[in-house]
Amino acid sequence: MSAKIRVTVWGEYVHEKKHAAVAKIYPNGMHETIAEGLRESPDFEVRTATLDQPEHGLTDKVLDQTDVLTWWGHCAHGDVNDKIVDRVQTRVLQGMGLIVLHSGHYAKIFKRLLGTTCSLTWREAGEKERLWVCNPGHPITQGIDRYFEIPQEEMYGEPFAIPAPDETLFVSWFQGGEVFRSGCTWKRGNGKIFYFRPGHETYPTYHQKEVRRVIQNGARWASPEGSRWIDTCPNVPVEKAPEKIVVRGETLHVPGEAGFR
Amino acid sequence: MSAKIRVTVWGEYVHEKKHAAVAKIYPNGMHETIAEGLRESPDFEVRTATLDQPEHGLTDKVLDQTDVLTWWGHCAHGDVNDKIVDRVQTRVLQGMGLIVLHSGHYAKIFKRLLGTTCSLTWREAGEKERLWVCNPGHPITQGIDRYFEIPQEEMYGEPFAIPAPDETLFVSWFQGGEVFRSGCTWKRGNGKIFYFRPGHETYPTYHQKEVRRVIQNGARWASPEGSRWIDTCPNVPVEKAPEKIVVRGETLHVPGEAGFR
Amino acid sequence: MSAKIRVTVWGEYVHEKKHAAVAKIYPNGMHETIAEGLRESPDFEVRTATLDQPEHGLTDKVLDQTDVLTWWGHCAHGDVNDKIVDRVQTRVLQGMGLIVLHSGHYAKIFKRLLGTTCSLTWREAGEKERLWVCNPGHPITQGIDRYFEIPQEEMYGEPFAIPAPDETLFVSWFQGGEVFRSGCTWKRGNGKIFYFRPGHETYPTYHQKEVRRVIQNGARWASPEGSRWIDTCPNVPVEKAPEKIVVRGETLHVPGEAGFR
Amino acid sequence: MSAKIRVTVWGEYVHEKKHAAVAKIYPNGMHETIAEGLRESPDFEVRTATLDQPEHGLTDKVLDQTDVLTWWGHCAHGDVNDKIVDRVQTRVLQGMGLIVLHSGHYAKIFKRLLGTTCSLTWREAGEKERLWVCNPGHPITQGIDRYFEIPQEEMYGEPFAIPAPDETLFVSWFQGGEVFRSGCTWKRGNGKIFYFRPGHETYPTYHQKEVRRVIQNGARWASPEGSRWIDTCPNVPVEKAPEKIVVRGETLHVPGEAGFR
């Protein structure tokens, strides 16, 4: 890991090119605004990557230089190449942090790592969202008071079909009457995963100070610790067993052969 | 749920047709021996299904009548159709129990639900395995003393690359010096998942009394409770919000439209 | 376990004798109203116990006949004898279910089992509470629609200082703008624990149909499975080790002696 | 937090003064040897504290200057003052790291934070222990190969009566045939807790390189992140509710009064 935390901000970058309502708020793409928020802190070295780039901008070389990946996608989840999803999953299991934003709840990489449908209920009415802090001492909630409000947001409501989070850090209150677990963490392999709800494409959410602060906190929290574990499912030859044993019974494997997958 | 717990025993059924060493121990296939063990208890109504059947024997109709599915696969994990994996995953999330056996740690359905590599270290030497009970009061360990032994087994060793289990029920001691978390449970959606390590194809493990007892216990424990949740990610129209709100701001969706996936 | 689930409803029974505002709503004590709600189902055999009884009504004999204990306390948490707390804790670890209600978040037994402060924020304004279901398929949420409302309740707000729940089943929306994880489950030893938020003493909450239904569901879910594990920390004499070993090195213990606690 | 991680090594320091067999190996007390192991790394500023000191050496002032506390106790668990246990618990919940060693599984502070009996089986025979790494990428296992061995140790065996760990990092294989979850982590409040099994008083375990390395790693991992959350259970006055509400119904509290505990 370099002295700075190297963050790659991935954006689907489709709405911004098609819809004036989005382009008006995010003229350079939502990913550039999210990146701008991270660049406000000296702790990060930030690059962006988008769906339309070769390998969606997530080449092995880029991932070699990525400590934390943030993910925003919505209408083009299905266009993300499964081989790139495999690659990102491998990196997360080896320790790369992953921050999944808003509609990324349906991204292939999020569903792949969590194993559930990750569905929810939703409504687009530009209503007020109030996010409550569930653990004021956690690194991800630093700099946030007891709660903060987003004036206009899409509603996401329970049930949120996720495996039980390691920690629930934010729960949202919506003006229309719903609630949602808006900040959740999990560990998979050695990778830390943070889901953060806000960020509908037709509202200026990623320009808001508190949202930027939480994403910065999340990137610090999710940065790798320990070491990469290259996971190989090795055969242990009989003569290398810690205790001396003699082979008994039959086998279908030739000595030294790789296992079935 | 019927009065009896309806178990479908899925077997890859490849080794048994190719290798005399396996056929000798499991003349009707490993799945039939596993099924025989379950049929020793009056609590179950047991059927089997195999890879070579249409839809691998896991049609919607069969799954409609399945409370718990057991899974043994090894050399042909890659031949399992992804559409069937999707279907089984959906059922597990809706509440069907799943018992994954031995080399099923690398089955698509297991990796799909857990999100990690599920790798381990291994050695085929027919060594002694001693399985220790970590929770003597748990339904899955009933009828088992402080430990039981399997005279000849394949070794599986740590690290076992799984998400932290909800409970670890068995830990194995191997003669050659390794250890392994051999009985682990997770909940995904409403489905209970039990991984149970023993069962190498060249040893008579599924004929052993204690192994059969644990699988019976597992099938009782994993049987559905509550109800099936058909998960649809519904839009909540503005006029159905619990609290009265008025739409503000722009949207890219037409009212009533389904969300992006 | 008998054919019926044997529930003991524990009530502090202090407010009801002191405050007309409470006595008016719960003339026979809150515990009797909670018990009445459970008796609406044929699944339960229900008794009550209160602080003012010898051993707070929780004698060994009573606990021998208790599958699930429900707990409501508020102003007299400090008067609960630590020896009785020890006894209830032992039973929970051995498999007795425990349902902790409302202000029981500060009961000694709850803090003892969870190990954290269990604090929260609060306001008494008789405001509306709307409880959202986070898992519609779970046994505890059966018979409840997407949400239900309580017309007047005390507000409890995040942060709720608990260890991460095994599952979060309800999240509350409060009229005054707060949220709370109102239905949470944990397993400690072999005991299932369910915390359910509603039930302030000055409102008729335990007369409400949906609240009664959730408590019934909770008592079914929390009833023991498996067997009681009498936990003794046994010494394993050298001659009873599964593998033959010879003693090496020194010891401070006399053979057969009990360990230090 | 200072630039260095401030570790306080707590030792019961009773055996060393009474038993020549222990004094021979740990002439200045086990705590001094544990402290010596930590001082091998420049990352730490280390002090020690013992049972026989005023307030067991754990005054508010000492704890103010402690990022991580390590705990070794055995024959005098019962002599630890409950008020000091309360104080340490509060600090852990506020973010101080805690490393519990060996027979500390029965320390009041460990049982207090975990809520279970923390019992196990045991045998003193000076047998070989082999500790396997369950997650080679975790900060706590850095510098350790696939496993390491301790030539002579007390056996601790399953069942280990703990709540499910957040992660299991080491599992031990014992020569006599048992297994044990020897390295486990939990988070309670904002405090990280690491239990590490080795360290019987009659063997030179804390002089061993790998054991020292794991304790160093553990102290780095457990050091506080985020901020201290001073947990007060505040009342939120009606006029400070985020949404405007009017009080309805009765209350037993006088406005501004503290809640019951």
C-alpha cells in the first residue's frame, strides 16, 4: 500500500450521457463528482473508471494500484462483463476494499459477494431522507452528528434482502414513512465491504458535504490491512503431513494432481 | 410443509459409474446410500436426483416438493447448468434448507450463496478423522458423544475460505496433523445452510452410523420455518406512501415502471 | 418439552400499583395483559411471575417448567437479585428462550447476556410508531403485513448500544423523526433471545392485536430445540486422552482437581 | 492516540510468587515476559499492572493512557474487584482493545463482555500444540506460516462456550487428540477483543517467538479507531424532535428527568 490510499471510483456513466436531468447535476459524470469529494481529503489518490472503457477500466494493472473501489451503477448492471466481476471479486477477497453506492445494491459484484437478492422497495418522489448514526464511535460515522438530512432523495425501504451485516451504521427515516438500513458493513475473505444508500441520479446528493464525508470515512475504513492471501486450495503430499502417516485405502487422484473444481 | 420433511438427495453420480473403487462401496451411487441413511428415520420422505437427469432432476415440480436439499458433487461441478443453480439459489433464499457435503465445498451453489472461494487444503491418505462437537446442545449434534471418529477419510485442512459461520458445530482433528471446521451453519435469506465435511468417495463414510445421524439431524434443523418470501423489489407509488407526500424533483422512470436490474 | 410451549411472563409490577395512569390500562398488571395475549393461542401454557414474589417468582421449579421467559421491567431493574439473574442466565445458555420487552433493554439479564450498555435515546410524547418488517418470511413476522402502526408510543431512537444482532426483524419509524431497530435476535449458548421494542406503560400497547401476534410468534421461535447442555469445564485425565500421550513438564494441579474459576 | 500504541499488560502475578515451577520460567512475573515480547517491536509503549496494586493497577489515569489491555489471570479471578471490571468494560465499549490470554477465558471481564460461560475441557500433560492459521491474510496472522507449534502446552478442548466469533483465526491440534478455537475475535461496542489460547504458567510459552509475534499483531489490530462514544441514554425533549410533534397521552416522567436504570 502506498502512503496515500488509492481509490478507484467506478461509474456506469450512462444516465449522464442520455438524460439532461442528470447531466445538469453531474456534467462530467457522477463518478467525477464522487471522485471530487474524495479529492477534498489529502489521504487519497483518486482515479476513475467507467463501463465504456476497455475492460470497464478495471484492468489488472488498475486493480494492482487500487486499495479501495467505489461502485455506482443502475441501468446497465447487465452489461458488466462477468469476467470483470470475477476479477473484482478475487481482489475483494484478497483484501481490496469495496464501497457500493445506492442502486449498486443490484450490481453483479454486490450480489456475487453477498449471495442474496439484495432487493428492496423504492419510490422516486424527491422526499426528505434523514440518516441516523447507529454507532457514533465508528470510523465511518466520524464528523457526522447524531443524524444528517438529504433534502431530496429516492426512497429505499425495508425489507432489504441482505445477509445480516457485521454492523449497521446508518438507518434512514423517510418523509413518506419508510425506513432503511442505509449503512452496512460486511467482511468477505479479507475485503471490507461498505454499502451506503444515498445517491439517486436526479438529485445533487454527491455534492453534499456529509455524504462526501461518509464516503471518505468509508474509504479509509475499507483500505486493506494484513496481506493478500493468494488462495490456491493446495494438495498436501503425504510426506509433508506434519505428523507421519502411511497411506491407507484407495484414491482416484494421481499424486501431485490438482483437485476438481 | 407436509407432516414428513421432504428431502431431495442430489448426487453427481459420475465417479460411481467410472471407478470400480467407488462402485464397490456405493453400488447404487453415493446418493442412494445417503438417502438410505435418511430413510432410517421416520421423519423424512426421501427422493434422489442426479446430474444426468433432465434439469439435473431439480425441476420446479421437484423443488416445490422439497423442504431440504442435500448436495454431493466433485469432478463435475462445472457441468451443473447455471440456470439450475439460479433456481436452487432462489429456493434456498425462500426458505428451502441446504446441506452441502464434503467436496460440495466447491459446488457452484455453495460458492454462489457464500460469495467466497470456499477453498481449503487436502490430502488423500485414508487417515483417521476425529470430529469434535463444539455445541453439545445444538439440534445437529444430538446423539453424538463428545466426538466421533471416521477410520479412513480424506484430509481437509484450514484455511477454509468461508465467511464467518453463524455457528461452528464440529471441528476435525486429523491423524496427519491438520484441523478443519467440519460442521458450519449459515442463514441466507430464509434458507438454513449446513456444511458437513465427511464423505470422500473412496471410503465407506456414508455407511457410518454417526455420519448418518448428523445428516438426519441437519435435515431436521434445516427444514423451513416461517413462510416463503417471494422477493420482487416493488415500487411504492407516491399515493401509497404511508405518510402523505408530494413529488419534488425529476425522475427518469415512468410511473409504475419496474426498476433496473 | 411438553406438547404445549410453557411460557412464563415476568412483570416488574410496580408502576401498576403506584400510578393510576398505568392501572387504568393494565388493571391486573402488565404481565397479566401480556399473558392474556399469549393465551389467545392454543400453543402456549402460560404462567406469570413478578418481582414481589419469593425469588421474584423464578424458582428453580418454575424455570424447570419454562420453555420461554418474557421480561418486562423498568423502574426497579436494580431490585432484581443478582442470584436470580445468574439463574436465569444459566437457563438461557442451556436453551430456554428469552423475550425482552421495551424498557427491559436495561434489565440486568439483558445486559448480562449481551455484554454492552444497551442504551438508546428516548422521548415520551405518545407519538405514532410504524414498525417495518425486515424479513417477511421469518417465523417472528408471520401474520404481519409490510408494517403495522402503534397509535401512541414512547420513542426509542438510535444509537441502540447492542452487539450486532443475528437478525434485525423490525425497524421503527417514529412520527417525531427517529428510527430504531425494534426487533432483534441473538443466540447465546443454546438460548434464543428476542428483543421487541413496544410496550410503554402509559399506553395500551399490549392490548393491540399485532403486538400480541409478534410476541406469540417470538415465543414459538424462541422455544428450545436440541438438548440442555450442562456446562462443567471438565478435566480430561491423561489416561482418557483419545491419543496415547505421556505427561511432560510440571503442573500445579493435583490429578482430578477442579480448575480455577 | 499517541504515535505509539500504548499497551498495558495486566498480570494476576500470584503463581509466580508461590510456585517455584513458575518462578523459574517467569522470574519477574508472566506479565513482565509478555511485556518484554511487546517491547521487541518499536510500535508499542508498554507498561504493566498487577492484581496486588491499588485498583489492580487499572486506575482511571492508567486506562486514559491505554490503547490496548492484555489480560492473564488464573487462580485469582474471584479477587478482581467488580468495580474495576465495570471500569474496564466501559473502556472496552468505548474503544479500548482487549487481548485475553489463556486461562483468562474465565476472567470476569471476558465473561462480562461475552455473556456466556466461556468454559472448555482441559488437561495438563505438557503435550505438543500445533496452531493452524485460518486466515493467512488477517493482520493478526502476519509473519506466521501455515501453522506453528508449541512443544509443551496445556490442552484446551472443545466445546468452548463462547458466542460465535466474528472471526476464527487459529484452530489448535493437540497431540492427545483434541482441537480448540485458539484465536477468536469479537467486537463489543467500539472495542476489539482478541482471545488467544496459549500461555500455561508452567511452560515457557511467552518466551516463544511466534507467540510474541501474534500478541504484537493482536495489539496492533485491537488498537482503537474512530472515537470514544460516551454513552448516556439521553432523553430527547419534545421540542427537539426533528419533526414537529405535540405530546399526546400520559407520562410518569417529569420533563428533563433521567430514565430508569
